Amino acid sequence: MRNMHLLIAVSVAFALGICKIAVAEEPDLNEASFIDGFKLGGYTSAGINLHPGGKTDAKLNELSLFVTWDNGGRLRFFSEIEIEKPLTWRSGDGFTGKDSYLDIERFYLDFNLSEKLNLRTGRFLTPTGRWNVMHAAPLVWTWSRPLVTSRMFPEAVNGVMFYGAAPFSDKAFEYKLFIEAMQERSRDRGDSIPYKDTKGMRFEITGKFNWGLSLLDTVEDLDLVSTRYRMVGLDFMVQHKGWELSAEALQRYYTNGNDGGSGAYVQAVAPLGNQWFAIGRLENFQRPAEGSSERWVLGTAWRVTPSQVLKLEYVGGDRERVESPKGVMASFAILF
Amino acid sequence: MRCLITSLLFLIWLLPLHAGAEGEVIAIIIPKAESVKVTSKPELALIFWRKKLYWASSKRIQPVNLSPDNVLRQKFSLQILDSPPEDQLEYWNALYFHGTPPPHVVRSQEAMLRYVADTPGAIGYVDACRADSRVKAVAWLLTDGSVSHVQPSLGC
């Protein structure tokens, strides 16, 4: 795996040397040569958390780089290489970089098979629910993330996915079918739950109202025991003139049909004017190995520019957990 | 004198009517040499949301938009995508996160005609009265919001 990381690092360095910086507002869709097909982008965010007990920590959350290749043909490449938590500061401990690690978030090839059928091979975000595939700090309204969107299923899968979209009445129908072909490669990250043998599907009806149904079969692969789960998830999102209402609910079952964990959140966003928004969220989560957790979030976000967002939020609820902090949080994120 | 005033009044009545007609029907255009079918509004939405990236021939679809503040873009966006361009920012950022850029943007209808005429796989839109022999109109977005595959009477 170290060799894989080295290969990726060299690829990124190579790409940095040859790529044109991509700008979201100014795409170049003309037929390009091989070299011109490369684009580079990414995002980064930093934030501070004042915990209820008086402790404070601040960190540069990530530096994420996208390298894409697309020359207008049927084959496309996408990768996202991320340096997670490159710098952390904790009250009493000072600065440290020991939490940092390199993560290959996404690394895949897309191939168009027909008008409504595409093939993706490589490492991709698990298409379960809305948040997981849109988790980048500049794209979500809060720094805190609902537990149900990260601890019930693998966040990424190394495998194969068939996907496509077609008109459906006056809306669109989108589908994704995927299966893991190679097991999760990093089992040493303290905060992630290892999964294996994942397969699933997602169906969406998109338009003014967006509805999603996710089905998943996966094995939670802990050191002492491996447990197979089946999961069903429902989600929706509607936006209108700056207002937004979204929700996700996931229910997991053991293979014998017993409750294997569940969770949900509902989030509302209201425009305040001058690109300021108010955010409110309620969430709960329960997983057999962790017990239950409830959170409420009140916050505000300021879109400084279309690609920069400043967030301030207060997270309350029952006892604080490492993976679900509470207190006052302020953060800044930029998409480039 | 009375005849002149009557004529002037008639012209004043006629002018806004004509100007309004010119801005009401939108032609969906593709390169003249190409042959593709755009069957419905939902299909146009898939193309301009960049959820459908390839024609049936596996050629890449190259959708083109006018500037966000252009009146025709606003109208097209409301009728096809159900939202004005300024409300689509988060969507385009999200799509960019997945490696797909938004449609190419041109500043004028003349630029739209030239881009579509010269770009294989392109699809764009202009005021139906502005569509000319450089491109092929494959559908018309009518005043009632419906899509017609037969050229309507334009009164250009």
C-alpha cells in the first residue's frame, strides 16, 4: 500500500506540473489533446472547536486535490487525493501533525457504454444517501457531520459501478449498481470502521424534489468479529430560492432480521440575505457497538464567494464523543 | 393628418407585439451536419444538468449556455431546469466535485450560433427568430412551456 501511495504522490506531482488549473465557472469542453485533457482542482478547510468542557482544538482539516482527465471521448479519469488533518492544535498540547495521513478518496475510470449506461471502475464514494457523496466542506452547510452518514456503511468502495440516467415523466431517474472488488486498504485509521464485501444500489428521482432509495449489503469487519448487515436508506432534498430542506434515514439489519443500527437527520436552511444562511439540524444515531447519540445543530453560513464559505455553528445533544464533537465550531472552506 | 396619426398609433401598437413575439419561442439548436433526437423537456433537463453526457452515437454532448444574466438563459433555465441560474450554484459546485464541469458559457446569441455550428456534439438555444442556416433547429420551446418538434409560426 505504501507503494500505491508513492505512485499516487508521484502522479499528483506530475499532474501539478502539467495541468491547467480548473475553474468551475470556465470549463473548456472542446476536444483536447492528451495533455490538455488534464485538469487540477480541489478544496481545503480549517476550523476551530470550543468544546463544552473548556477544551479547544483547531485544525487544518484537509488539503484535497482533484486530478481529472477528459479529452472529450468515452473514457474519463478522476482522482481525489487528500492529506487529512495535516496540522492540529489542541489547548494544552500545542501544534501537532501526528494525526495526518494521506488518503486516496477517489481514483476511478469512467467509460461510456451507451446513452444510459456507464461503467466506473476503481475507488469511489459509496453512493448511499446524499451526504456521503457530497461531503466536501465547501459543499455542506455545517462543519459537523451527522454520524448516520459515516458510521453505518463504508464511505468508499474499491470496485465496479454501473450507472446512468433517463427521463422519467417530467423528472429524471438515476441509478447506480455497485460491488466491491478489492477490500478496504487502510485498516489502521483509528476513527474509521472497516467494512468488506460491500454491494448495493441506489435509485433517485430528481427534479424540483429529489428522492433517493439506497440498498446495501456489507460486512463490518472488526478485529474479533465480522458481522454482515443489510441496510435500507431513504432521503430527500428540495431547494427553492435559497431555502433548502433535506433528510436522510438509514436502517440496518442483521441477516436474521434483527435491528443492526439506525439513524436519521433532518436539516433546514433559510436565506438571511447578502449570502448569509441560517441552518438547523436534528439527528439521531444508534449502532449496536456504540450505543445511541442525539444531536441538534444551530448555525449560520456566509458564502463569501461562490466557492468560499464561512460557517459558525453550535452543536448540542447528549454526551460528547470523539467522532461527534459538541460545542461552538467555526470553520472556513474553499473550493478551487 | 388623421391618417398619419392613425398610422402612427397602429405602428406603436404593432411594435411591442412584434418585439414580444421575437422573444417568446426558443429554438433548440445543434450543428447542421448532425442528426440527434431531443424528445422531451426532461431529456433537455438531463443534458443541461449534465446528467446525460453522451448522445446515442456515444459522441460527447457539449451543452452551451448563455450568460446567467441573459434574459433568454433565465427563461430557458426556468422552463427546462425549473430554477434560475443564480439558484444553481451549489449544484454546479457539487458536480465540479465529481469532476464534471458545467456547460460552456457564451456571451451572445451570435456566439451561441457560432459555437454550436463549429462544435461536434454541441446543443444550445437561441431566440427562434435568430436561428439561421449555420445550425439545425431540432425542437422549439413554446410560450406555454411545451416542446414542439414542428417549427411553429414565428412571425419574425
